[in-house]
Amino acid sequence: MKLSVPTNWEEGLLPQLNKKNIAVIYGKLDKDFVGAGRPSSILARITKRETGRQISGIHKNGIKFDYLLNSPCLNNLEWTAFGQKEIRRLLDWLVTIGTDSVTVSMPYLLQMIKKCYSGIEVNISVGAGIASLAKAKYWEDLGANQLTLLPTEANRDFQLLSNIRKAVNCRLQLIANLPCLHECPFYAYHIASLGHASQTEHINKGFFVDYYPLLCKYHKLSAPWRMVAASWIRPEDLRYYEEIGIDRIKLVDRGWKTEYILRAVEAYTNERYDGNLLDLFSDTGKYQAFAKRYSWGRIKYLFHPMKYNMFLFHRRVSPMIFNDPSFLDNRKMGGFIKFFMDGKCKSANCSECNYCRGIAEEAFNVPNDYREKMLSLCGRLLNDIIDGTVFYCDKK
């Protein structure tokens, strides 16, 4: 299975990557006019000149480069002369540095790039929310070269994946190591919020309170089986997706430290991982932003005492940033995917179905003391955000 792999722009990443199955490396500046699916506050800063140099290195290794332009909303600036000039300026630069493809979430950007920049392939992001055959056909008919399907609804629906594969000719891609909630009801709003958090012209200039991972974590701690029911794909199960015609597997996260990207690429290249599956999934402690040499560069995104009670917020957050001792034993997950391949999940009611609960009892260990502590910390911070305490509001 071919892989789409993130770059964190670290010099040591590319030489160490297992390049056997890598088709494309993706990334972007920490901020630009369009924005993308990660906030500037967790990303490494890189100059345009250095970006071009690193893309040349990627090409020398026989790998293509994809630049992310996948924010689903541009504040309607795309309908202004100023917005048009900024979009064109960004795309002109991408052409000069040899970008092979861009990933977008907006149909207008797909059509405009196809018409005005015919040498660049245009891929469609998860931000477009493609989880049906009809949506897949619409995007392909508009000219998309690749569709990344919505993981929360598509990753484990094999009948849907098969139907879409039969209906479209463009490449299909799935994200394997994003543990979002099954059919997450918050996904669309979260991806829009993230997009705004890396746009140069947004009023908040990168300032962002990311409420959704807190809410997601609280749900998973309240009912640990939800981690098993989430949208990830085991390395061992890639062959089943390849058999039904999935072309590429995308790995996250471009905000990670190099060691974690390398481990995920190795596991999904070898299609095997003997250990804790959570090692391969998104987690706060894996981000570059929490490395000492990046911390000072993050202050400008966090130091906004007029916008929120930053001292209260960071006092609440700090105890939550430590290693998660939870363990999802991959060696006990053999045959896990068959339930989904047989189509039993799609028609099941999670409140009545015990499949993921049973797997969690067998293979997932969340220490009680950790769980209780994190539930308390998460709950307290969520309450402070919801009732407005973090934003200096009086409680009603």
C-alpha cells in the first residue's frame, strides 16, 4: 500500500524515513492565506526559501510533494479582489518551488486551480466530508485527482468503500491513524476552526482555544470502548483495504516530533506493530510545540491576556500534558476488522452492540487512577470554557 506521509520540516526526517512505500510527502507553511487542518501554534516555522529547498530534496528521493490548502472556509475573502490576489500569489509560489499537487476542501479552489494552474494535481481533503457515493462522484466530476474520504464514517464501512471504488476512477485515500470518534458529530466544525487557526488574515492571528480534543478525550475517558470504536486502521489490516481498491493510506501528524512520524511510517510500511496501538495515534505529547526549542516561538499564539484568562487556562491545561499510560494491545486485536468487513457495524446501535466493548475489555487497559484524574481535569476545563470563565464571563 502506498503511503502519504507528513513532514514536520525537521532536517533529520527525510534521511531516516523508510521510503519503500512512500508515494507523497505533504506539508505547508505554519501559516498562509488559505490555512489548513492544524493551528499555527503547534507547527514548526519554516521560510519559503527553506520550503523550496526541502521539496527539492524530496524530489531527489523520487517522492512527490503535496501542499495543503484545505481549510474549508476563507471568511468569504475569496470573493474579494484582495483575496483573489493572495490566493494567486500563494499558488504562483507553489508552482515555482515544484509542488506536484495541492489538497483542498473547497470546490471553488478545485475548479480555479484546475483552470488556471493545469500543471498541478488537485486532491480533496477530509474537510470536504466525503462519505457517500454521490459526494465522491460530484468531486470527481469537478476534476479531482484524489479523494480522501471522511474517516469517521468511511474507514470501517467496507460496503461504502467498495461502492465508491466501483463508481469513481480517481485515487482514493484513507487516513489510518486518526482516532476520531465514530461518526463524530463535531468533525465539520472542528476542521473549520482549525483552518481559521492557521490563516494569516484571520482576526485572531493564530490564537485558538481547541475545545474539541478536550470534548473528544472526555467522551473516550467516560466510555473507553469509544477508543476501540474510533476511526483508526491497524497496520495489519491495510491489505484488506488494498484488496477493495484503496490507493493510498495517509498518516498524520505534521505537528509531531520526528521520532513519532518515523515510528508510524515504519509500522504502516511493514504492516505490523507489536505494541501499544496508541503509540501510532495523535497525542498531545507527540507534538513539536512541546519541545523546549519550539516553546518560545509559541508564545505569540498563547499570550493574549485580553482575549482569555490565559493564566487560568494554562493552569488547567498543564497537568494534562503528560504521557498517557493507557495501553491498546495490538497483539490482542487479530481478527478485529472482520466484524466491520461483514457489515455488522453499520446496522448496529452502539448503545446496544457490545462488540467494541468486548474488545476494550480484552485489549484496552486504562488505569483507573489516570482515568479519574483526567476526567476531573478535562471536566473542569470544559466547564470553564462552556460557562465562559476562561473568557472573563460571569457565570449564569
